[in-house]
Amino acid sequence: MKANLRKSGRGAGWRKWCCVALVAIGSALPASAAFSGADDGERKERQRSAWDNPVVSPVAEAGGRVTFALAAPKAESVELSGQFMQGRRAMEKGTDGVWRLTVDIAPADIYPYSFVVDGVEISDPSNPLTFPNERFKASLLVMPSEEALYMPKPGVASGQVRYCSYYSRRMKTFRPLLVYTPAGYDAARAKDYPVLYLVSGTTDTEETWFKVGRANTIADRLIADGRAAEMLIVMPYGYMPAHGTPDPSSGGAAQMYADFAEELTEEIMPFVGREFRVRKNRADRVVAGFSRGGGQALFTAFSHPELFSAVGAYAAYLTPEVMEAHFAPLFGDAVRADSLFRLKWFGVGSEDFLRPGVEAHLRYFDQKGIAYKLFPTGGGHTWMNARAYLAETLPLFFPTGKK
């Protein structure tokens, strides 16, 4: 990864430092599942040095077979936990003190996983890819797939992901955010772009849509295929320290959503407008998010219909009580509400624990005669689904006009 540090030329002062990571997608996504091209003898020969990692993990074979391994000679039990299977599975200890387990995984996707060693959950020390999170950092299994939009494709130009820091006057602190710019952004200096503000979920960080959601690679592929227009994607940190992590159906959640809406519109959007070439009209401005970020996106869009033309809620909702308390005038007139938002999009999995809340929100819209688009899927509250929702909505948010 190439990284440059620059100071903004659009205004002096300590508020405008922006650390810009110019990410070539190929270098940004090291393969977490190494192909087993070498036999056991070759691997042992390669790892004779004391400096070498004692094991390679995970190792993917053709057909979706993946072997996980962990060197823990003194452990009494090691289990594998992963979102590609139900529950945990015991691993087997070899005479070399390495615990191993081979599993068949389908479909190909990016899955969080971890090891449980004598009852203690740990990430895979042999895998550099981890899940950005405020709490436990799981490891990531990236299964190669030519069809998957999360995989870079030869011949497809890569955009860049830029690590930035802005000063929030409201919170009196620096806050992080990432900005995806499409391929050719720096060369097309006279061009402005539509922008998606994309927010992660509870305990996620500003990196999660990049490193787990692969928003940049999905956008690269859709843009190259002519399915979505070139765009900027701004990925802020959704955690609001003054509110903690309230239940999404509680009144405290609405207060937190409102605080985030002010942070986004009063601090983040002005920063992005100064530092990046984004279009200023609401037709080219969209907000979306997963889980907590989806609730924040809904509250922000409904609080500021003058700023956003569409909203995406990935496994997220606002309760009917919150809708009535905060947005009854807006949605009292269905025709006007539908004219303000060209798209109100909801995606949720059949096993998602937040599905009842999403259904209650949609019943509220049904009772009011409000139009929306629902994209139901299987599965639960996972980033596998979040990626699918993003891929589905980007062409709707910013269509190219091509079929």
C-alpha cells in the first residue's frame, strides 16, 4: 500500500490535515486464503527458518475446501468458530503441536472467523486480515471467486481509499473517516462527483465498509461494467460517545441518531465539500448504512430531505413511535414524501434478529401509503448480506442510464 501524508491546500490551520492512503486495490487485499499450490514437504522446507510463521492458515483448495491451523502445543482444546457454519467445531491436534481442521465452505464469500483456545476466543495469528471493530477483532477468510464483486478483476481500474481526519467542533475532537474516489479522480480535476455517505454498524469502525464491506472494489466493478456512475463514497465513524450503544428500538437510539445527523450535516459534509470535488445538489447526494448505520442514515435523510434524495437501510429501521415523534409532518402527505425521496430502500435477511423492527417500519409506511423498495434475502445480520445490499443499491443510487 502506498501512503502519502498531505496538508490540505484549501485552507490553512490544524483542522484540515488529511492522511491520504492511495490504495491500489490489488495491494490492499492480500489473499487471506492461500492456495495450496505446494505440497507439505515444500511448505515445511519453506518454513524451516525460526523467523517463519510455524503454520499457514487458512489454506483454500479448489471446490471450497479450506484448512485452518493454529500452533498451540500446550492447549487442551481448540475450536473453530466462523460465520460459514453453525456453532463451533473441534480441531485436531497433530504431533507437531499444530491444531488443524478442514471444512467445506459454500458459497464463496468473505467470512469472519476465530479460534477458541481453552475457552478463550482469539483471532488467527497466521492471517493478517482482521475485522475492524471496537471490540474483538475476528479474522477474515476471503474466498477467491471470479464472479464475486468483492474481488478485484484484472483490467478493471482501481479507485483509491483515502484515510482522513477532520476536526469536529461539535465534539471538540478529531474524528476519522475514509473516502473512496473512483479511478481517474485526480486526473479529472474539472469533474465533480455524486456522493454516498455510507455508515457502518454497531461496534464497527470507519474502516469496516472498506476492509470487510469492500465498498471500493464493489464500486470499481460496477463502474467498470457500466452499471453504476462514478461516485465518491464517504465512510465515517458512526459511534457517538455521548450516547453509547442503545438498543435500536429505544428512545436513546433516536437521540443518538439525531446527534449523528447533526455531526454528518454540520461537520462531515462541510469537510468533504472543502476537500473533495462533490456535487452540491441533493439529487447527487445519498446516505445509507448497515445496522446502526442504517438507523443513522434513515434519521439523517428524514431530518434533512433538503440535503438527500435517497436513503438505504441495510438491516435497519426506525420504530413507528420514532417516526411519529419526529417525522409525522413529513410522512403525513404520501405524495409529497415520495416526491422528496426518489428511493427509500430496505434490505433484511430472513434470519436477521432486526427483521421484526424492519417489518414494523415498513408496516408504518404501508399504513401511510408511502412507497419503498424491499430487498429480502436469506441469512442473518451479517456483512455477507451487507455487501449484497450495497451491490444492489449502488446502481440505483447513481445509475448510468445504460442497460
